[in-house]
Amino acid sequence: MRFFFSAGEPSGDTHAAALIEKIREHVPDAEFAGFGGTQMQQAGCQLLFEMTALAFMGIVQVITNYRLFRNLLNNAKKYFRKHSIDAVILVDYPGFNWHIARAAKEQGIPVFYFMPPQLWSWASWRVRKMKKWVDWILCPLPFEERWFKQHGCQTAYIGHPFFEEIRNKISSPIFLENFYAQYGNAPILTLLPGSRNKEVMMNLDDILLTVEYIRSVFPKVRPVFSPVNTFHAEYIQRRMNELDISIPIFVGHTPELIRAADCCLAVSGSVSLELLACNKPAVIYYRVGMLPFLIQRFFRRTRYITLVNLLGIDRQPPVKGVKHTATNKSTNISPIFYDDSLWVIPSEPSLTDRDRMFFPEFLTATNRSKDAAAYLIHWLSNPAHLAKQKRCLDVLFRHVDRIDSPLEQAAQIILDKLKNKKKNIK
């Protein structure tokens, strides 16, 4: 069997690589090719282009690189015509992947969307493309399955593979031993500056200001940076040199530094799921330009941007023309879960809203570092409040981490659908 993968983000590269390994357990002689990153390549995928090196943000960057994307699409079409492809598996990255899906359908190749884009939260009209060009959607979030089904899509809930990947991550006990020997019993604040280049550049100064506010009130805190690669580490170090700031930087040790932390400051992204799984209170920060900030207010359909906060909503996102019902009203497991009124987006979450978030979050076009610092100072200064926040996270994690192996679920669904398709053809 031959599979074509397309993943455009570092997190997508991670999920795709894990799924490739899981499929190979069932089909040892399977062949894999496509667009992605180094983790997919290490898993045995023939990389036609290292897409994750781009990880573009914003429509301007996409437009200016139109010719590159057009050439990549043409290369994919040629590959489809030249090879017998059993399935195309897409991972998030909707702008480009819609074109891959359409090209595959034109060649009669089944299309699976593993880790689909969050259409329910942003520009939901795009679901028409999903219905037209995608055969099966494999949803990681519990409320997504119902939403996509109500829009006429073939959908299955598999659970979030991030939780499985976290369970399988191997931490370095030697690193942690040396780390604890160096920092002793000092409170640790782990700084997670994002996975994309522009995210790091947009948010770094605010992160540094947040640390300065915290240090001015709570001087014994020990902040540490955990960037995803050496390029980001070098950029952070240069900026700190310019500002005469000293914070240790550790590359390649995010699992260890999250586990070692008392709390974290993170740029929004899938890392929030790792923070949830590790039971680490965190503030989520995401600074964008003024124009993107204004545009998102017209298209976003959720009050929260953080996956963990969305998982805390006790009801489904609304679907136009469909009566809205609670998902677990009969098993109201905890008063910490929100009601569905929070699917209605205001101009800015109120202080009360932010106080009851699992992860207080700031989507902003201006400097909110002092506000972000206030939550971290509160937790660091009040062990009882930090412990309460961890108990809330534990309740949520036990609620959402119900499937032992989302990757096994995904692999089985893909292989079963392909097997049934071949039977029908015969």
C-alpha cells in the first residue's frame, strides 16, 4: 500500500510521523511519501518537500509565496498520476491542503483528514470544501464529531493523539537530575515561545517583559526558555543580549522543562495539551499585528483560542438550524465546566471569564505582559491557589483522555475504509 501525507506545521509533522509508524505496524511493507517535516522523514516517509520549514502565518505570507505553493501542488498532481496511491492523508494546514484534497479526488484517491482544521471556530463556511473533497474526517476533539456530522461530513472521533504521544515521550532523567542540582528548590517558570518563526518574533519582547514584572515582585523565581529549535534559541539569545537580560535556554528538553516547572507561560498552540496532560498551570499569550487582530474578530466564532479552554466548554458549538443540546448534562461531572453561552464571542473576555479559564489567555495586538504576569505571580505566591488550579486541570484531563490509543483508532479506521472500498470495487 502507498500513502501520501501532507502536513504543514511542526505539530502536524509530529502527528503524521506517529500515524505513519502506527500504520506500518499493521502494514509493514507500506510506502509513504508527501510533504511534511523531519519527523515524518525519520518515520520512513519519502519527503518530497520540507513543508514545515515554511510554517507560514497570515494571508500576506501565503500570497507572496503563491508560486511556491503552486509548484508544490503541481508536483503532487504529477506524483498522483505517476504512482498508485491508496490514500491521501491530510494533517491540518487547510489553505494548501484543500488543493491537495481536490487534486486527489480528481484522481479518484480516497482522502482522509487526520487532525482537521478547526472550522467550527474560524470561517465555518469552509466546511463545504471538507464535505466535497474529503471522504473521512478523524476528529481529535469530542465536540467536533457532532459538528461535522451535522454539516453532512463522514466523521469519526478518535481522541487526541497528542495525549498518546505525551505518554510515549521519553524524558531524560540525567537532564532533570542536573537541572534540579543547578536550580535546587527555586520556583521554575518555563517559557514556551511558540513553534513558528513569526510567533517567536511577535511574542518574545512581551514574554521578556512578563518575566521582568514577575521578577520585580517574586525575585526568587527561575525562568527558563524552551524553544523548539536552535534557530529560535539563537534569536532569543540575540534579543536578550540587546536588552541585557539573562535567562537560560534549553533546546530539545520541552517535556523535561514542563515537568520541572511550577507554572508556565506559553504562546498559544498545541503545547497547551501537553501542559494539560502534565497538570501544569499556565498562562497562554498570543500577540498578533493590529490588522490580523481586527480581522479575526469578524471571523472567529469562539470566545477562547486555547484548545484546553475550549475542551472545558460543557456543550457543543452551535450549528445553524440545529437545536442545541448539552453533551454531558446528565453526568455533570464538575462545576468547573463552562456553559454554551461562551461560544458567543465578545470583544474581550471579562475578568470573571479569564479567572475561570483553565489557562488564562491573552489574544492581543498590544502589550498585555503586566496582566499575564499577575496570574503567574498569584500562583507562585499562593501555593493553595496553584494546587486548586492543578486540581481543576486534573478533572478536565480525566474527562477528555478517554481513548487509550487515538493513533490506533485512526490507523484502524483508515485501513478498514480502504479494505471496504476494495471489496466494493470487486
